[in-house]
Amino acid sequence: MSKADKMFEDLGYEKYEVNVNEYFEYTNKNEDVKIILMKGSILIKTNSRLLVDAKPTVVYAKEIQAINEKVKELGWEE
């Protein structure tokens, strides 16, 4: 398990495994939040709707740190 995956797990997220190297999905069922990372994009969804269309949702600093760590591990920093 990578450091980023462990960080997400500690925050209550489950990793959805896909056999594509450029797609990673983490779901927090308690908070009804999904974080999707694709090369060049980060989507945060809540209540099955995109964050921009849904009720306000807080993304905490620890979640941003986990996202940054995953991007770093994948070498997606540009």
C-alpha cells in the first residue's frame, strides 16, 4: 500500500481498484464523498453529483495532503 493510499484509508476512504494507471477513485461512504484522480484532473463528488452542482462540501487539509501525495507518487507533478 502506498503512503497516499494509507493516508486516504486513515481518513475513512476506500480505494476503488481499476486496471488503468491514470484513474484512481477513493470513496468515503460515511461522508458520501468521492475523490477521483485522473492524469490532469481531480474530481470531488458528493451525493452522486459533481461538487459544483451539489450542496457545499468541505474538503479538509488532510484530504488535500493525501491528494498531493498521490499526485507526487504518480509523477503527475508538472
